Amino acid sequence: MIRIGKLTDYGILIMTYLARDPERLHAAQEIAQAVGIALPTANKLLKMLARGGLLDSQRGTKGGYALSRQPEAITMVDIIGALEGPVGLTDCGTAKQPGNCQRERSCSVKANWQRISQAVNDALAGVTLAEMTVPSQPIRIFARPLAQPVT
Amino acid sequence: MIRIGKLTDYGILIMTYLARDPERLHAAQEIAQAVGIALPTANKLLKMLARGGLLDSQRGTKGGYALSRQPEAITMVDIIGALEGPVGLTDCGTAKQPGNCQRERSCSVKANWQRISQAVNDALAGVTLAEMTVPSQPIRIFARPLAQPVT
DNA sequence: CCAATACAGGACTATTATAGTACCATTTTT
DNA sequence: AAAAATGGTACTATAATAGTCCTGTATTGG
């Protein structure tokens, strides 16, 4: 079904929760309770998100986590990438390539797959965390394609 | 990694192989050998593809499989849908909804997820089987968004 | 009319990836 | 110094996937 993992789904909920109060420092226990997942699971995800550079963390008694960037500057690709690695639909798309792929006609398919993966990647990169917090924001993934005006 | 199953990858190779000779009838054994997968696996996939309406089949000694439609009229969504069900990145996106999703803020996320799934779906629907057979056809998924001129 | 071939459908097993948990170390505050 | 909270890693259990096999049905050819 071309699905993302359940943990990634949780991770996005966590990020969404943090995006609603970006300034304050949130402890893992508070986050776990707010999102509705077990504490060990929240811990694991928070570590991965911090390791991926999406969260700043502070240890100690009054420690916790907070977004490292503005919610507008964090996209779905960032979160998914931090939790599941680079986006690629097939094994050909990413780094390694399986054994029966070196035939000449399969290679043509491989090239096309990489483009499709890129298209999916761009679709996910077009949605920011800030947009996810808003109930029914009109997402403009296709309306404003990949040629994002970085001007 | 937002990946499709290995079987689906094989399935697309099978469809690509059949698209190169759409008129003739191809036996499962021939297909398995050409694509480079085990016969039982090929059988399974061919059944699913035929059941999904993408292949016409004929039984008997001179039986086999052939595309039911032109390669231009079959998209990646058709194949993936036949082999893995409807495209949806989260459990929220498709039919059923998990237990801890009924909170008010999660619902906002859910609505956004459905749109993202739709975007991915459209990206996959923009690539036809005919394009997959060509080595380096420029795919225009984002160039021609979802507002497909059905005129 | 019988035998061989090939698809149809489903059930079953094995493998692999994911999810989830627990432990120990390190840092900061009181 | 003690408590609280994150950092890192290893481990176990669960679930999804991959792969195989068996029985039934239709078609061709002798």
C-alpha cells in the first residue's frame, strides 16, 4: 500500500505537538502522554528526531525537546527521512541494487523508478509542519510544483 | 522508506515485459524465465494481475496472459493497486482508522495525510506502462499536475 | 474419449522487517 | 551528592511479506 511505518506516523504527531508550542522545552513524558503513546516509544522517536537534527535537546532535570527550526522550515521529507531513511520506493532507487537487476531492460525501468521516487519525494517536501498543524489548510503540492520559489 | 513490496516490483517488470509484445499470448513459464523470478512467484503475481483486470488470460495447452488494455492506458497506480490494494501512506488514509486517532488535533493531521496520499497517488497515476518501457522518457508528473485535461 | 498442458483459487510455511521494551551511561539542576 | 532527564544501544516479540504447494477447471491435441 506504499505505507509509512507506524512509528513515523507517531513521529509526525510528536512534531505536530511540538510545533504548537515551539518556544518551550517539552519533556519526553509530557509528549508521550499528550500524543498518546508509550513512553519508551516516545523516547526512541525523540532520540531519532534529535539525532536527525530536527529537534534540539537539553539534558538534566529541566531538560526536554524543542524544534530546532521554525515549523515552516520543516517538511514531511525531513521527518520521514530522519525516521526511515531516504525516500525510495524500490531497492533500485536508493543505494544498493539487487541481483537480478543488471539486465539491460530492467535498467530502463530502474531509471524511471528513480524519477517516480523523486516525484513522491517532492510531493512530501511540499508539505511543511506548519501546514500540518492547521486543520484544513489547502495544501498546494501540485499547485506549486517542485519549482519552489526560494527567492 | 515509503517503499513498495518486492513482489510489486516484480509485477511491474512482468507488465513491462508483456507491454513489449502486447498481441501475443505469453505463458507463465516463459514470463518467469524472461523476468528472472521463480515460477510459483510469477504464477501468483499473474493471477493477481489478471484478477485485477489488468491481464486477459486463456487456459489450456496454448494458454497464457496478455495485457487487457493498451500500455498507454495502464498506470503505476493500476498495477500497485492490483497487487497491494489502494494507495495510502497511513492507516488513517484508507478505510479503517486506529484507536488513538479520535482526538481532535489528530483529526486535523489525518485530513492532511489524506491529501498527501492523494498527491502520491496522482504522481503514480501520471506514469503509464508505455513510458516505463522506454529507457529515458521524460516523465511529466509535476509538469502536468492533477488537473488532467480529460477533455 | 483420454491425456497433457496451463490457468484459478486458496492455504500454508518461512523469512524478514518492524514495533516495542529495557538497560546503562551522561548531563544538568537542586 | 542525589534526582531527573536525555543519549545510545541491544534485545525480544510481533506482524507483514515473500515464497511455495496443492487441488480444481478449462482447453488443446492425439
